Amino acid sequence: MVSKLINANPIVYEKKECRARSVPTAMEEYADLNSYYHALILNSHHGNTKKQLGKGIIPSCKIHMVEEETLEGGPKDIKDPKHPYSLEELKVIIEDAIDVDDQQSYVRITFTPTVEHCSMATIIGLCLRVKLLRSLPFHYKVDIRVVPRSHASESAVNKQLNDKERVAAALENPNLVDMVDECLAPSYD
Amino acid sequence: MELYEGACELKLLQTLEGHTDRVWSLVWNPATGTAETPLVFASCSGDKTVRIWEQNPSPSSSSSSHSSWNCKAVLEDTHTRTVRSCSWSPSGKLLAVASFDATTSIWENVGGDFECVSTLEGHENEVKSVSWNASGTLLATCGRDKSVWIWEAQPGNEFECVSVLQGHSQDVKMVLWHPTLDVLFSCSYDNTVKVWADDDDDWQCVQTLGEPNNGHSSTVWALSFNKTGDKMVTCSDDLTLKIWEMDSTSMQSADGYAPWRHLCTITGYHDRTIFSVHWSSEGIIASGAADDAIRFFVEDKDGLVDGPSYKLLLKEEKAHGMDINSVQWSPGEKRLLASASDDGTIKIWELASLCTGNGY
């Protein structure tokens, strides 16, 4: 019996109990994430091998909270999804937290999920990774971390976000890819 | 050939294209590379296929540099997700293939065509590695479900699961049988290497190599044995390689199992995750890493430290345009190495002496 890979993505489904619920507030304007990142890469000063960038906010990343059925036991009710939060509302702010090293073709992003929410941090990190994957030249190396001491399971989240094999497997899960695409859709306008 | 830094160069013989997604791993067919049989290897990709590559036989036996490689077969339409790794049976007649679709397929070479003759199911999610034992009687698989499965090969290409081994606390990245003993090694996202042996068909974890044993401090991605099987090397996300040896002086345990102990750590040479390591029959350790470089290490016999140490023989920067996922020495006489990368290509290299001007 081949088990269905419904629960193939550990990033979303392992910490189900951490799922936060609150009343959605008004959406902010979405800025263009794509050109934002290109600006980061292209506007580094000549002669600097490492450029520390100032405050930046990842705009335009809508996160939908969705519950899905698990493998164990019977299928759970699929709850009505969708309490969309923009990352601005969640105050995922990058302050002095994007390191771009053009000479080494290296980007490190450190983000603060102020909602201390296990699965949220990994979803946000995954969205960031996908966005960068689609925006940066293929040879760039990317490290994504949560700001130190901003999250209860900081090292566990960091490890998962930077395990290339785990990310690749997660992105073969169509449900997760759909969610990520939906999150990033406003950023392509 | 002299084995000191600066004495060798890595020559690129050919770049093989064909896969349409990253190449995760490649494995040489152990029964090839003889006078009668040209070298063959299999490669696994995110494009859900396995490709079989063969060297064109060349008229002169010394001109490995002039032979080219062709893709002889594409094993497709079987797996529905990434094909992560594969393993040839010792006879070279069967190929076991591990996939993220949670199955392991077994292929048989039937007169040049490959047929899928069996599919092993059981893992709950991605299967990441598969390995045949030295006699071809046992197969091991492992995956993200944290388990290691042992299967027994039966007549008619049937496989029976003889054990499901729990013990790792996280995703198991690779399994590998010892080259001579029926002892299984697994390495994991939980930062440990576990050793599994059987006592009358009852398989148990007989040793765990973790941080208390001078083990790794992050995910262990791969391991490889030296030719005689008394040493092994492991590579990790912690940016080090570690050498371990079998402590044959303490064969005291009841089941005669000889424990492994840390010998030395090769540190300071890698700046990003090391995904693959392979120990050649001559003792050269090759590593492939996420910084796109291939490095070679040999034992430093002139070292001033107590105990064995290893030195860098050669570093090939930008060996590929993206992360290197797998490096494998070929069987046979020549010092050939194949590398597989996220850039979708496979490269065949030869480690050669540098011309000193005194002739060959």
C-alpha cells in the first residue's frame, strides 16, 4: 500500500497545535517584492564586498492559515481556511538583516516572526526561499534564518529552512506549492 | 604518482548533460571497468528519472582521456517524484532506486534494456538512500520517516522486509553496508551515525556515534569506507569530515562486534555543507560541497601531531556552477571521479600527475 503523501511537508503539519487564530485586519498595500530584491542585489556599492542594508520590510506576502488532513487516524475536518495575514500585519520586519555579498554571490536573510508560531516561521522562511529562488541568478547561495532569540525553536527552524533536501521535498508537495504561490502572487504584480 | 599538494591536477574529461533537473547522486556499476566491460554508472535526478551512462570503449587502453560517455538508457515513467539515490547489486545486474515518492524500485538489466522488476513499499514518506550488502543478499533503505528498513532478496526478484529499525530521532539521509561485514551504517539529520548488526536475524543498533563520541554537530549527509573497511569517513553540515576507525583491540563484546571510535576531524577546509564524500581504493578522500568545489585529502604521513592526520591534496573551485551533491571514484585502474550537481550536469574528471618536464 503506497501511503499518500498528503502530509509530505513537515514544515506545515508537524506543529499543528501552534496554529494561531486572530481576527484579520485590513490589508496593506503590496509593494513589488521582486524589484525590491533586485534593487538589493544590483545597488551594492563598488568596492564593498559586503553591504549591510538598512531597514526593509517584506511586503506583500499573504499567509493563509490552512489545516489539512493528517495521515494518522481519520481525516480531520478541513477547516475553513483563510484568515489572511500580510507579513506587515505580522510585523515580519527585516532590520539590518539582509546581507548581500555580490562577490561571493551570497545572500543571507534574517527575519523576525513576531508571532512566535512554529509553523508560521517555517512557512514564511519557505516563501522567502522560493521568492529568492525565482528572483536571483541561479548561482547565488542563500541562507535564511530567524533573528536570534525571536523564536522558541530557533535552531530547529533554521536547520529545516536551510536543509536543501527537505526544502526540495516540501516543494514537491502540490498543496504546499499552491500555498506558497498564493502567498507570493501579489509580489509579482 | 606523488600525493602531495601541488603534485596533481584535476582534468575535466567530459560534461554530461541530459537530466532536466538537479542531479542528486550517481553510482558506478561495480562490475564494470574491466578489459571486457566498459565503465557504467547510474545517475539520479529531480526530473524523476535515472540515467545509465557508459564509456565508449577506446582502442587504446591508456587513453581514458579520449573516451567519451553516452547515455545508454533513461529509466522513466516509474517514480512520481524526485529520484534521490540508487545502488547497484554487487553483480551489477540489479539497480535499486530510492525515490521521494516513498517507494524503492528494482531494475534489472535485460540485454541492455532496463526493466523494473519490483517495487518496495513501506516507508511513510521520502526514501533517501538504498544500499546492497557485499553479497547481494540484503538491501537497506532509509528515509524521512526516521526508519531504516532491511530487505532480504529472494528468488524471482522478490524482496521480503526482515526488519524496520527505529532509533534515529530525525530524517535518515544515507545507509551504507560495510564492504565486507553484514553491518549497516546510517547517518542522519539528528547529527549521528548509527551502526546496526544482527544477532541471529534480530537487528539492533549496536553503536551510536554522536557528539559525546567526538561526533558531528549538525546533519551527517554521507559516509564512505576505505578499501579494507577498517576506517570510514563521514561528512556533515557542520563543515567537517571525520575519520573513524574500527577498534579491533576491543573485540570484547559478546556478539564479537568491534566498536568504532573517532580518529580525527578534518576542519577549516569547507565553508558550506559537505554533501558527499568518497574514499578511493588508493586512500584519496574526495568531498563534494555546497560551495561548488571538490576537495581531495590524503593521510599526512609527515604530520607532526600524535596520531593520524589528513592534509588537503587539491581543491577544485567552481568544479560546477552550483552545489555538488555527489562525488564517486570509479572502479578499475584509472583515477576517474564523477561529480553530480544542482546545475543538472555530471562531470567526469581524472586526477592526474602534473607534468614536471622530465617526461612521464
